[in-house]
Amino acid sequence: MKPFSTFIFGLTVAFGLSFGWSPSPIFAAEPEAIAATRLASTLPREKEALAATDHRPVIGITTLTSKTYVKAIRRSGGVPVVLPMIQGPYEEEALARIVDEYVDIIDGLLMPGGPDIPPSEWGEEVHPTTNLLDEDRYRFEKAIITTWIQRTDKPLLGICLGSQWINVAHGGSLFQDIPSAFGTNHRNIFHNVVLEPDSRLSQILGGTKFEVNSLHHQAVRNVGEGLRAVATAGDGVIEATETTDPDRFLIGVQWHPEKLIPDDPAQQKLFQAFIDAAALVSH
């Protein structure tokens, strides 16, 4: 990220608050998450601190539901930034303008876990077990991932819901409820996944079989255009996808690697590969 862009990003967040933007509550609770969004125009010491991060890639997190995302990014050498959303009624043009600013400034995008994507995205009615995203987050995340995929070739990592967003944004569909579709449970358990040996994900993790955590009840049904399924569970549930473009880092995993990092070095490799790819953008 260039110093001028960093400066503008700080101002974007600062002045955006006066126009109805609302940052995640983690902004107040976790200063580390906004190292690159401090108000660069206020104090000299803040400008110096901002400049000190300039050689590191800035990673946008669309919504922060856990500090573990922040820690994983920082551990791998990135600067995590929680991206503020507009709340309440607003014009699509305003959303597009904000998204364009974010997309231009950040070096990598992390789509985290959360509730469920409205199944209207792939032409289905809501299943009784579906817990929909709130409208503000839904509109914001749909806009930014669509723009990110279509306008850039910068790195994208999707985790759990984020992995499902990657598939839906590529025109794919989801099983709304794994127990209903497969007769198995993927919530609050650990299970094995088997990776395709020729996949980028397998090369990053350094193997083809791993035990992972599982917190999801939805999964990929039809794989989106330009993606391939690269990991499955024993019951056949797709656990990871990646782009078919060999020159781009774009991976979605259903498990939560950020939670496994303290005990599983392989999962740290995934974040490190993501940050390394983003670093190529920032320089």
C-alpha cells in the first residue's frame, strides 16, 4: 500500500463516520484491528506509526466476529483492517462508491464466518434451519466480494461463510442444511478432510489429509464457474474450493484455520501463503 493511499484510507474511515457508516464493535475493543485506519491527519505519532506498517500488506476483513482473524493476520505479517459498513437505507451508488474505495486500497480480502446467505441468490426458498445474514451485512459483503472477484486479481481467502460467499459469487449454489441433505452433522465437531493432491491448497498445507474443526451447517452444492472443489469430508461434503486460475490466490475453506493455528502449524501455512500473496500486491 502506498503512503498516499494509506492516508486517504484513514480519512475515508474518519469522515465516513459522519455520513452514517458504522464500524464493527471490534474497532473499539481491538486497536490492533485498525492499525491502518487510524486518523492519519490528527497526530504526528499516528502518521509515523502508519508509515511503519507501509511495507506490510493491508488485509480487509469484511466483518469481524472473532479476534482470532486479527491475530492470524498479524502473526503472518499482515495489517488487519475491519471495513466499516453503511447501516440503514442507502443508495446502491453509495455502496458501490465505498466498495470501490476499499477494493482500491486494500491488498487482500478476508471473508469471515457468520450466518447464512439468502438462498434467493441461487433461486431457492429459505429452509427452516437457515439463519439469514442481516440486510446490511448481506448487501455489503455481496457487493465487495463481487467487485473484488470481477475487478481485481488480488488475493481472497474465505472462511466458513466466506467460503460459501466465494462459491455463490461465482454462480454456485449451496446445500442449506447438511443434516437434511446428507444425514450427518458438521457443527461443533472435528473431522478429517481429504485434499486433491494437485491443488494449491494441498501444496500450501503440505499434505492431502488433515483433521479440521467444523462449525457449519451449509455447504457447496453446485461449484461455481471458475472454481474447483479441492477438499471433501468423509460424507462427501465439499470442504474447500479454489480458483482454476493458477496465477491467483483465491481459496475458500469451510473450517476455521484461524482457530487451529495455535495447535496446527499447517493451518498457519494457509494464512502465511495468503499474506505472502498480498505482499506481492503491496510492493
